[in-house]
Amino acid sequence: MFDKSQIVHLIQQDLKHSQLTEALRNLGLDDHGLYSLDLMSLVAELMQVPPEQMEHFTEIYGSYLDKAVDYPITYLGEHLLPVAEACYRRLLGGKVD
């Protein structure tokens, strides 16, 4: 079984990474995905997402990665914790944020 707090923390770190790579892209330093961490796959594995649900999972997860740029970039990414928690709930099929 997976541990919610660890998964939320992984999502939070992925959101922070998304913020940073988007900021670099905006400066003209596009890595073309070379430095992708692919934490989404790890989160999916920990949440035991069946293959037939991966497309839906990816759409939800990706939408939260896109939202990350709307939050301040900080050392700890503390503004992203509620976003990561909302993402986790939505991935579980909870309330839509």
C-alpha cells in the first residue's frame, strides 16, 4: 500500500520542478524534456493506477503541473503543498478543485 504523505510530497516536488523548468523555458533555456524527472510515473506506480486509467491520470496530473506556474517559487515550495494535496485527492477520484 502507498503512503499518502509521501505521494503528496512527490507531487509537490514535481510541481516545484515544473515551476523551475517553465521559468527557464521563459528565459529561452528550453531543455526539450531532457531534464524531466518523470515523477508522474512513480506516483502512478505508487497509487497502483491500472494501465487503462493512465490517460485520465496523466490528464489530471498534467493539469496540476500546468497550474504550478501560477504560484510563487520558493525554496521549500510551501505554496505548492495545497496544490499537491488537491491533485492527490483528484487523482483518487475525490472532489474536483
